[in-house]
Amino acid sequence: MKNIIFAPFFASALLLAPLLANAGEVEDLVNGIALVQQGKYDSGIKILHRAVELDPENADANYYLGMALNRTAPDKTAESHLKRSLMVNPLNPGLNYELGIHYFQKDVKAEAADYFEQVIELAPGSEMASKSAEYLRKINEKSQGKRWDLSIFLGGQYDSNVMLNGRGMPLPGGYSGKSDWSALTNLRASYTPLKSEQTEIGIGYSFYQSLHNKLYNFDITQNLVDLSATYAIDSNTTVKGVYSFEYLLLGGNDYDFAHSLAPSLVMKNSMGTTTFDYRFRNTSYRNSEQFLTNSDRNGYNNLAGISHILPISDSVAIWGLYNFDSERTNRREWDYVGNRFLAGLRAPLPFTLVADLSAEIYLKDYRVNDPAYAATRHDNQQTFSATVTKYLSANYSISLSEVLSKNKCTIPEFEYERSITSLLFNAKF
């Protein structure tokens, strides 16, 4: 654990050599870091105090001085040095972890939980994330944790080919081929009536709304209620089950009602986190003036999948996913089997930004000829996405994203290209 946290900072301290006034200052900083690394906090504090006096904004000196003070006298001075370093490196999981420990020792549970949750988000699957999860469990044992969570995003989006509903499924009437701007908002609230060391039961509600500038018939209103239960078999294995009900309106008219059941198994080890998923979804579509035969697509979908998150370092992770799904409806030409492949990367950027990149291929083979086109449909949908996020604090962030997609199809009428540009402000409480 120590090597994971200390090594990057020790190396960065060496790289600072050209910026320091003389070799003696370099030696002080390196020696101070080494002493803290060895657990000789008192000796390290004396040396690092001098380094901070010479360069008050030195992020590494402040980090290690705050860490040493945290281990010996976790007072306001330790907090001040850690936060000064965090201002320079807000996305550093080690700093967030150290501040989580600081507030945990001070019994400021909510603040500690925020920093530990940030570590898990910044370095999923890492040893620090695992340790943070352990601290979160201890916090829950002491106070049963915070029983509620609230998150919201607000923003705008430009879509070059407005055509999909809130779940990313093509509308039955085909594609609009029209571009438009829209305002977006999503509110998510959840409450946990039961939380113990092994068991957690929760209820949640999500509200999503899009408002288009011109294509108001494509405005989406989505209400989603979910019930979940989680059981930790051990520290590395968790089972979870979720039931959800969706009520979706399109252009102010009823579009669909859907019930879903989704059990999953999560397994953690030294190579990251693996999740096995299954989902059954039963959907009832409603006919409207806009979609006269929408109910032809009434039916169910079975999906099975596996995903894995592999941490490369404290702040870099790659992931992969495979899903197989089968759709059965009232009309056989809408029935299909699908294979979805996705790979992604998360990595830090300069100026305390974080990048998320992903590439996806979704192959859908329909069962029979579509009588309207006298051909059997086979889709090859390719999607590339890039998101850059600026974390303003543990609770607030701004994201800019671009999604490019292209569908190749044996029926030319179903081919399309699409690009979506979004700017969102995110908050969680």
C-alpha cells in the first residue's frame, strides 16, 4: 500500500530538482519524503517543515508533511497542508485518501465518506479503493452511514440526428434525420432504509427530461423507480438484485411502460473488479398519433453480460464489456439477437482534468424478413465517445462529451450517422 501511494510522489520530487534553489533543498525534500515513507514521522516533519518554509506551494512537501502530521497529530495544521496540496492535485487519489483518513480520525463521518468515495471513483479497482471501501464500511458500522443520496445534472446537448428515446433505443418510426439543440436535466434520489456490514436495501427514483428547441415531439420525460438489495458474501464478493419500473413519455404522450429484473455478481481481486450481469425486461409500448403501430414491439428482452475493470495505476484504468441480448416481440421482424462489445480507458490530463474514452460495436441480427423491405435486417452499429471532466470538488464537476455513431445495415433505410455534443454540470449530495 505504501509503495503505491509514495512511489509517484517520490519520483515527482526528483523531477522538481531543476526548480529548487540548490542541491541542499533537493536533498531535504527527498530525505523528508523517504523518512515519512519509512514511518519515521517525527524526523520527517522537521525536514519537511523547512521545505515548506522555502516553498510554501510545493505540493509534494505539503502532501508528505500533512501525511506525517496526520499520523502523529491530526490537527488543523495537517488538514491545511493536505488541502493546500489538493488544490494543486485535486484528482490525486492518494491525497483524497489521506484526507478521508484525517476526517475519519476526527469522526467527521460525512466528510470522510465523501473523500473515500472520491478515491473509489478516481482509482476503481485499486488497493486504495479497496481500503477506502473498508473505511466506508467502518463508517456505516458506526452510524449506519448516510441514509440518502441526491445527484443532479443540468446542461445542454446538440444532436445531429434526433432519433432515440431515453434508453438509447431507436424509435419505431425510423430516424428523423434532423438536428436540434436540447436542454437536459436528470435528478436521482435514493434512500437506504436498511444498511449493515453485509446487507443493504435501497429505493430510488430518477427523473429525466429533455426539451428540444424545435423537435418538441421528441421531448423525453422518463420516470424510473427502483428497488435494490445487496449482500456481501465476503470482502471481495457481492451479490445484488434490482427491480425497476419505467414510465416514459415522448412528446408528452405515453410511449412505454417497462418492468426489469437485474441480478448481478461482483468479484474483486488483485487484477481488478469483474461483474456478471443478467437482466430481464418486459416492455409494453403505447400507440399514439406519432407512432400508430408502436404496440407491435411489445415483448421482452433477456440480456447476459460480463465486464471487468483493470486498474493500471492509482489514476488510470481500462475496462471491457461483453453483452448478449435477445429480443422477442409481437412482430417477428422486430425480434433479434445482439452482441455488444465495449472497451474504455480513464486517465488524467493536464490542468487537473480526467478523460474517459470508449469504443463500442453492437451487432444485431434480426430473425426474419421485414415485409416492408423484403429483406432481413442485420445492423452493425459502431460508437466512439470521449468525455473530459473537470472536478471542481468532491461533489461538483463539469463534463464535456462527444459521441459519434454510425449504423451499417443490410436495409439502407436503417443506416444512419449521428454525433452528439453535450455540456453538463454534475452535483451530488
